[in-house]
Amino acid sequence: WYPYCVDSPLPAVRSCLLCEASLCDKHLRSHSKSPEHVLSDPSTSLEKRKCSVHKKILEYYCTEDAACICVYCPAGEHRGHQVEMLDEASEKKKRKLRNVLQKLTSKRKKTEERVRSLEERRKKAQEKAAGEAERVTALCTDIRRRVDDLEKKVLSEISRQEKEESLSLSARIHQLEIKKDELSRKMRHIEELCNMTDPLTVLQDPDTGDLCDPEEEGGDEDTGGHDKQPHDGDDLDVAVISHTLCDVISGIRSGIYVEGPADILLDVTTAGNNLLISDDLKTATWTREKQKRPETAERFQCNQVMSRRGFTSGRHYWDVEGSRSGGWRVGMCYPSIDRRGRQSVIGNNNKSWSLVTSNNNQYSVIHNSKVILLPDKISSYRFRICLDYEAGQLNNNNCKKFAQRPVTSQRGESDWLNS
């Protein structure tokens, strides 16, 4: 509610603290200009602008009691206190408030930036989750398709083998039926001869002239030697099923191997003092100039550096590009690897595995100081290292497998050696 002039129905432009009246512009011109008539912004509560004890205008500020006082208050309860004019005290407080405002503005800006950053992270997390959900859905669809195809292929193979075996057994049964009928005929004829009383007829019978013991005839020779039982274990080729199943499992594993390359960053606190580490922590370069890094228990004395990243499970890969001149090593190690002496070099102990190259593009693998020379020379200086933690395999896309069981009970970490 806005105050009105005491002498007209117009909005007030100023208020006189002495008269306790609000005035419009017209009546303000005729109002007394004497100093005791203190004018202020229009107010509806002029009584609050006077001292509750002396009923005088509040003109001063007691800094000790943080209270607005009138001209008579310093002689009373505010005796001996430091007093300032209201305008002066107000300006001091405004300066403090502006400083606070500036700090709050800065904090709000930082908060807004943090909110934007978190919103971006949330958006990325949502996009990543959506992408992962889509990838998993596609993978599961592919797995179901492969399993369905496998089922059809295996059932088809079983059916084919069953038909083939059935035809073979039918032919054998037919041959045996013929053999049985022939044997029955001979048995009847022999029984008839045995029942005859005329010896001449028996002896002169043409069909028994070359009689011999059935055991001496070779027994089952006319069965083709196929006297095995139908279910002796050789009628179904399970190798076909096994190979098909292995192919499907291999394809599924390749589909879920990893979602992307591992982010490998070098740990400067482990870097030897003759190594330069790039600002992005991805490149290590040998230098003659000592880097004067502090000697700590984590730092290698030799020219190598460990990464910040460690692996405790899963399948991972990362890409490596080596120098085109000079030799270098790259591989994996446990974090408990020695940091002093020649035994600390990656591959020279039982806590690390390394892939090593020389100037003539000859690669070899080293573990516990045992060197295995790879048969083929490789001209490429860029390759991919793949780690299957659970399978205990370390592979290179050019050199194939170069470590078996590199990680068992401890945390594996990537190493880079530049010599």
C-alpha cells in the first residue's frame, strides 16, 4: 500500500519525520525547509523512524549495539559508545553487502556451472546407458539367432545321420532276412533227410554233397562284417555339433569382448628420471637430460613408467604406437613389481610380461627373463593389446598371444618401457 498526502488524495512523494506526515509534490513546496524538518522517502510507518524512548527522530547509529538512536540516546544507555550518522553507517553496511553480493554472485555462477556440468554428465550417462542397452539388446538378439541357427543345424545333422544309419541298418536287416530264409530252407531239408530210412537216398542227395560245419564257413561273412550293435557309440558324429557350438561361442565372446578401448594414462610418479611424459599422459620418450623428479619408493630407476589404470576383471584392449627407431617394450605387470635394479625391468621378473622389439623389426616376448623369439618380422609400429583377465591371456593383434595367465591373484597394470 502506497502512502497518500495528508492534505490531498494524491500519492505522497516525501514524508516529514518531524511532522509525521506524508506530502504530495504540491504541498511539499510549501512545507518548512528548516533543518529539524527531516524529509525521507514516503513511508506509512513514520512512528518507527522515531526513538521509542525520547520520541525523537533516529539520526545516528550505535556501532557497538548495532542500533539506530536519536540525539539524546548517547547521553543515556549508549553513553560512551561509538556513534555514526545513519547515512555513513548505511554506506558502510552497503559496501559490506556489495562484497557479500559479489561473493554470492560468484558462488551462484560456480553453482550454475556445476549444475550445467552435472546436467551434461547426466545426459552423457543417459546416452551411454541407452547405447549400452541398445548394444546389449542387439547382442542378445544375435545370441538368440545364433542359438536358433545352432539348434536347427544340430537337429538337421542329427536327422541326416539318423536317416543314413537307418538306410544302412535296413540294408543289413534285408541281407540277414535273406540269410535267415536260406538257413531255414537248409534246416528243413536236412531234417527231412534225417527222418528218411532209405540210406541210399540220404547219401545220394545232391544238396548235401559238400556239407561242412557252419562254424567253418566264416560265420557272419555274408553280413558284411557289420555285426556291431546299432548304438555302439559310433553312429552319431558329435564332433560336428561340438565344432558348431565352439564357433557360436567364439562369435558371442567376440561380440561382448569390450565396449571400447581402455583409457591408459601414464603415472608420472612412477616414471624414471630419463623419461619425458607428455601433457596428455599418453606418451613416454627417452631423454639424456635428467628430469630431477624426487626419488620415491614408487619411482622406477630404469627407463620405464607404469600406467594409472589397473584391471581386476573383464576383457580390455588398448592401442599402442612405438618408436620407429630404437628398441622398446610394452606389456603388463603387477603393482608389486620391484622399482630398483635390473630385475625391475618389465619382463625380467615373474611379476611382468613384455613384448619387445628391436631395430630390425624382430619381436620377442619375455617373462621372468625367459625370451621367446617370435618367428615373423613385423613392419608395423602400431598394434593393439588385448587382455582377457579371467582367461589369463594377453594378446597382440599382430603377434597373437604372447602371455598366458598374466593375471591371477593380484591387480594387473599396463606398463610402457621406452629404452
